[in-house]
Amino acid sequence: MKKTIPDIELMERGHQACLGCGAAHAMRYLLKGLGPKTIAAIPACCWAVIPGVYPYSCMDVPLQYVAFETTGASISGIEAALRAKGKKEGTTVVGWAGDGGTLDIGIQALSGAVERGHDVKYVCYDNEAYMNTGIQRSSATPFGAWTTTTPVGTTKAWKLSPKKNIVEIMVAHDIPYACTASVAYPEDLIKKAQKMKDITGPCFMHIYAPCPTGWKYPPEKTIELARLATDTCIFPLYEVTNGKYRITKRIKDEKKKDVLDYLRMQGRFKSLDEGAIQSIRDHVDFEWARLLRKEECFGEEQ
Amino acid sequence: MDLIEIRWHGRGGQGVVTASELFAEAAMQDGNYIQAFPEFGPERMGAPIKAFTRICPTPITIHSQVYTPNIVVVLDPTLLGSVDVTQGLGTDGILIVNTPKDAKEIATMLGYAGRLYTLDATKIALETIGRPVANTACAGALVKVSGLVSMDNMMAATKEKFREKLSEKAVLANIETIRKAYEEVSV
Amino acid sequence: MKLVLSGNEAAAYGAMLARAEVISAYPITPQTKIVEKIADLIADGRFKTEFIKVESEHSAMAACISASLVGARTFTATSSQGLLLMHEMLHWASGSRTPVVMVNINRAVAPPWSVWADQTDSIAQRDTGWIQYYCESCQEVVDTIMQAYRVCEDPRVLLPAMLSEDAFFLSHTSEIVDLPPQEELDAFLGTYEPDVRLDIDNPRSFGSLSMPHQWYPEFRYKIQEGMEHAVEAIERVDREYGSLFGRSYGGLLDLYRCEDADTVIVAAGSMCSTIRAAIEELRSEGVKVGMARIRVFRPFPTEAFRALAKDVRSLVVLDRSFSMGSEGAFFSEVKAALYPLSDRPDVRGFAVGIGGRDITIETIRSIITDSLRPDTGITAQKWVGLRRCEE
Ligand SMILES: Cc1ncc(C[n+]2csc(CCOP(=O)(O)OP(=O)(O)O)c2C)c(N)n1
Ligand code: SF4
Ligand SMILES: [Mg+2]
């Protein structure tokens, strides 16, 4: 049988993530795609703790821990210095940050880095909240979710604003490559990572990484839940290469699952009422239709 | 000054910190000064953690960590092989372990010669609360074994603590758990 | 009403009892529980306030400043990296004369990452024009938030204040906290009514360019004047609070068993309670030792130190931070305050508890033993308990 996933392991056993952590899978697959000639920068996030406490590390690539808001700037510095030293050829510089470090506090540095056109790969693993500090809302937290700063309470104060669309923000920067990926589809993720490695210029990957601790579901359901996110079209898999859209996991109408299947699996949505669920359904349908149209209008030539 | 220091062992997500606070709050109702705090640092679901309770009839003027507890409570029996639960605990101390095994067996296993009590807190919790959360049961056992707080105050503190976070039914289930654990642990 | 609250929860209750009208804050370990508790109180309808869940600490402070200029009472909280990221806006807050009150959890700064107690973060902000309080207990956190608003909103002061509590030793330690009745606190605090504000009926600009020959130095000088008024205001408000609610904390410098002391330990934060316990032990052994707790670091209690220095033989200064290339700020500033005196006590300095390393009664005893040795002529600050590589 032909192997579809490279054997190489650049993330070793002995990491410190919770049981069933989606973000742990995400890093493992990403490094399989990017390969050993990679330098990584990681800001404050769960992944600043996961590699291990000094002097231990589960990482087999060089890694700089960086300040929370600086990932984009830090990888710019690494890339520029490699060029200055004539060592850039063949080396991939990757910034790896959570949704908070990417969509919130780090968006300025990220925007600067990709606009300047550095040859850097920026990967955001999205667990839809600040997990390292114990489940506070971020701008990636979807409408309707409970977090400790959208605590529902007696006034039903769940997260009221919609999730920020970071991929579209990156596409608006006119970068060579932006994509989404999911831990439920490792082959797709690895292929996209390999593609980023081969492109010269700024690339962005947005990985869906379920978090049993923060989303309140049993740890063994991580992959099932991630698959459901794509099958409901809540988190579609697609890529945008030089402005051309391509959906990499096509969901046929008759196969599309209802958002309720997804919401019901997670404690963070347990307080939602019918009205809120319907508005989530409508929003997902609208966004999916919009993505289909984008592919139709701005897809790669058939 | 009769300062009592209690160390609680468990795993992230098992309500270890809640137990340390609950017991402190019950002791406060008896007119004591109290402190409750977790082990200092990031907590990961499932990783071993500790929490501490200090109880004293006079004001507690100390903010350092606990090194020589008078009492140790172990909420999760799977820790016994990997965590040194008797560290700093003298033979005049008290050790309570949540396990279906009997005290003698655990004493031999840990090589601990002081007062040791066991109870199947997980089973009690499953019967009363319906989930394997051993924290309140262990607190109930500690009420009996230590004699530090009265059962009435423990009940009052439990009601007060969970009133806002849990449904009325769940609060009653926890109270039932505490009562059962109190009865079942043999002194 | 007596509750069991952690230092973090005490801070959230403090904001609620002070009726902060706009809160703008960002989570960071070990401060997170403050933000979460405030969110809980709001979600349950107990706390009516505008809570802006900003995307960074820089924005948290910027939003507080602007809200304050509109005339709202504002509150925020942070720690370590977050406080450092705010640095620019800290200057902005004092320069704008906005009485923002902030709780800072003293946490070590990275790298390497550390979330444990260390006062480097707030000491590094000493030149930003903020009043700085250091708290010793969860009770003091609530009481000091009330006092801080009174001091900051005093028209002769009009400056922001930060209250620091040590990571975990206070932020995560639950203690009994007595909350005064809301009506009495309302009467004590009043409402914030600034004379000038962002107001469509009275259009003004705030912070426009000022040339060297114009008023820039005078604006800065006014901040220093505000600080000088703050010395008096802090003492007065602390006394008034004590007469109303039965708790006061010695104003700027909190003296403990100093009356007949030969040696006085100078320190700030949660270690001070452990020092109290150590003093009891040492006293029972005949060592005449006391403590001067730096409750307020800015404005610096210069006069209080000079008064204290008259009667003691030596001061032992403990810093939970270090100014690299120099020495701990407390050590430097205590010496500077005493310099004009002709008859000065011996002052020795120790850097202790850096990065959250525990300070026990034993630690304090060994420092005192060390400092009681005859003068060896060494004046440099000593780092306590450093490990060696072989260990
Ligand atoms: C300037 C600054 N502010 C706040 C923090 C505290 N902090 C550390 S990680 C984190 C949340 C990270 O969230 P995200 O980027 O989504 O990663 P996750 O933890 O969810 O993996 C926060 C708020 C910090 N380290 N630095
Ligand atoms: S909190 Fe969530 S993202 Fe963080 S380590 Fe645990 S499972 Fe992973
Ligand atoms: Mg996240």
C-alpha cells in the first residue's frame, strides 16, 4: 500500500498538551509537510507550553519562543537575517500561533509581514479561544459559544459577534497562497504544507484544531468533531493561490450535515436556543454559498 | 498558634482546587482564619496537580508555600505510583486516599506509618452525582477523620459554594455525597 | 459581608464596589480570573458596566484613557508582558491626567517564560507617572481599590494608580475578605466629575503639540505636583477609610514593630506577611527587628523613611526585582532618600524571590542572620539562594 503520510517525525513523543488536543496533531502534520529544514517561532499560546519545560523539548526543529504580539515581525527578522547571511536557500521560516496570537493581538505584525512580502509561512492553529489562559473569547470564537469571558449567565451573554474571517483578510493582502486545513484531513494538510514550502513569498494556513478542554467534549472525539466541522460547511477546506479559489474538500448538498449535529457534541454551545441555532445555520449556509460563488467566479481555469 | 496545613492531590479537571476551597470555607464558618490556593503554575487537563488549605484559629500571616502538611488527601488513586504523596508528611499526620483498596494495602505500598484512611469516593460520587468526581466525597471523609469542622458547617459551606454554579439537584447530590462519604470512611 | 475571595476575585469585586463605569481589559495568567469574574458578575446582571473585551493590553489602556476623558470611572487589570506592552499608554494616561485604576499582578518577565511572582514588571513602570500601591492581602486589595479612586480623582492629584499583588501568592490565594456595604462605599467615593472632558457642549482638544518654548515642561511639572499632593492624599484617605471601615494600612509606609527595633526589614508585597511571622520568631529569640512595608512606591515615601531612619541601626532592603547593571530599585531609592541625613543607618540589600522562588520564614531568618554579621565592607546587593550548575 502506498503511504499517504510521510514517515518523518519532527515532533517527538512526550509533549505536554491535554488528552485529545487538536493543536498537537496539527503541529505534527505541519512539520511532516514542511520537513526538517524549518525554523519556527512560537508566541504565547498553548503551544508555548506544549513542547515542554526547560531543558526538555519535543521539537526537532530550531524554535524561538517570541512575545505574544510579535510572530509576524519575528519571522520577518529570521528570514531577513538568513538572507543577509546567505543561508535562506532551502530553509523554511514558519510562524506558528494560536487564533488569539493571529487574529487579535498579532494581526498588526502579521499584516506587516505578509504585505512586505517576506518569504515566510504563517500558520494559525485555531481552537477558537484563548486556551492557554483558560478559555477566554477571541475574535475567532464563533457566535453562540460559551467562554469564560462570554459566560452566558442569567442574561444569555454568549459570544454575540461573528467569527472573524482571517483567510479573507490574508487574501485581501494579495499574497501568493492562503488556505484552510483541518486535523481531520491530514493528507490535505500535508499537501498544502508542502505547497507552501515550495512557494517563494508569504503564505498563510489556517488550521482547524478542536480543543476538548475548551469546547467541552470528550477527548476521543477530536477528529470526529473536526470532520463534522467540514462536513457541515462550518469550516470548509479550500485554498487561494494567486487569488484563485479552489475548494479542496467538496461537500455535496445531499451529504452536507446539519449544524445541530456539530453544536450538540460540545458543551460550549449547550445553552443555545432555537433562534440562535437557526441564525448559526443561516450564517453557515450564506458563507458556504459565498465560497462556492467565489470559486465559480475566481476559480482556476477549468 | 495551631496552624493546620492540608495538601490535596488530583488531576486537572477533578475539582481539586474546589475541594481545597470548600474545606476552607467550612472551617471559616467555625470561626477559623483560612487560606486556600492551588499549586502555582499552568494547569493542564489530566495532569497531576496539588492544592492547599491552611486553617488557623488566629490570623494567618504567611504567604509562602506548604512543605510539611499535617494532612494529605489523594483524590485520584492513579497518582499513587507516580507522585510522592507523602512528601513532607510526618508520621503524626493523616493521609486519606480515594481507592477501593483497604488502608493496609496502601500503607504497605507507600511505606507510610501514620494514620491512613481509604474510601471509594469515586464509587460514592457515581452513585450520588452520577459522575466520577471524587472531590466532595473526599472533603466529606476529611470532615470525619480530621474533626476540624462540623458536618453542619460543611453542609452550609457546600450549599453556599455551589448555589450559583450548580443546579439545585446537583447541589443536593453533592451534599448526599458528603454525607455518604462521612458515614463510609471508618475511623 | 464576609466572603472567601482570591486576590483576583477581590480585584473584580473592588471594581464592582467602586462602580467602575467602563472596564477594558485583556486576559493574562495569573490575572485572568479578574477578567473572568467581572464577565460573570455582568452576565448574571449583578454589575452594570461597559466591558470592552479588547484585543491587546495596549488597546485596553488606550480605551480606558479615552473613556476617562469622557468622564467615566475606568478600571483595568493586567500582569507582566501585558503591563510591558502598555508602557506607552501608561505615560499617556498620566500625561492626560486620567485617574484610571489598574490592578497589576506582579509576574516575572520573559524570556524565559515564567508566570511566577516577581516585581520587575511594575518597577519597570516607575517613571510613567503612575501612583503605585503594593498589596499584602486580599482584603487590602479591595480596600486599596476604594482608596485609590478617591486619591486619583482628587482634583489636586488627577493621576492614574496601579495596585500590584504578587502572582499566585495573592492572585490565587483565597482568604476571608470583608466587603463594606455598598451605600457606605458610595458615600465614601462619590462620583467622578472632572471639570474638563470630551464634551460636545464645550469643545476642547487634549494633548496637542507643545513647543519647547511653550508649556511642555510646565505640563510635566504639574504631574510632579500631582504626585506631591498624592503623598498627603494617600495618607489622609487611608486614615479616613480606617475611621469609616476599621481598616487602614499605614499610608505610604506601613511600619510593623519598629518602635524599639535595631534592624528594620524593608520590603513590598505578599512576602511582607511571611516577614511578620519571621519577626515574631526572631523577637521571641531576642532579636529586635521590625518591618517597614513599602505600600506605596510612587510617590516614594521619602519623608517616612527619613523619620524611621532616626531611630534604627540598620535597614535590610529586600527587592523582588533587579535593575540590571545597577541594583534593586528599593535598595537604591531607600539609600537616596537617606543621603541628606548626617547620621544614617547601615543599609544592606538583598535580591530575593526572583521569578517566584518561594520566600519562607527560613529565607527571612537567614537574611537577617546574614545582615547581622559585622560589616564586611560589602555594599553590593546580594542575590539570595542562587543555585549552582552542579546541583
Ligand atoms: C502581551 C501579552 N498579553 C497577554 C498574554 C497572555 N496570554 C498568553 S497565551 C494567551 C492566549 C493565547 O490564545 P491563542 O493565541 O488563541 O492560543 P491558545 O492558547 O488558544 O493555543 C494569552 C492571552 C501574554 N503572554 N502576553
Ligand atoms: S487547552 Fe486545548 S489547545 Fe490547549 S493543550 Fe489543551 S486541548 Fe490543546
Ligand atoms: Mg486559541
